Amino acid sequence: MSLQDDLSAVRRNLDELTRKVERLEQQAARQKPSTTTAAGPDPSRMVTVPDTPYDSSLWTDSDDEGLGARDRRAP
């Protein structure tokens, strides 16, 4: 491909992208505004995660993810 062919392809893609963005903007303008307000998350549904490290005994008998069990060989 020549440089001219590449530039023509880029121009076509850019024109197509511009048309699609304009169509999306028109569709968004036709949408009815939502009756709900975006006030943020509901505090009653939020869960506090502590910053303290997890107890290492939680992982005592676990397998290494993707590696299998420690005492066996991978196939």
C-alpha cells in the first residue's frame, strides 16, 4: 500500500467515526432525562473493608491459583 492509500483509508475511517458520533449525539439528545438523580451510592449498602492485613491462617490449605496444589506436579 502506498502512503496515499493509507491516507485515504484513514480519512474514510475518520469520516465514518464522525458520522457515528453524530448519530450517537442525536440519539442521546432524544433520550428522556432520567427521573432519578445521581446522588451517589447508598451508604446503607456500603461495606467497610479494614486496612489491617488478613490472618495468614486463612490461606493455609489453599492452592496457588493457576498453579495447582503445592504437593503435586503440574501435568
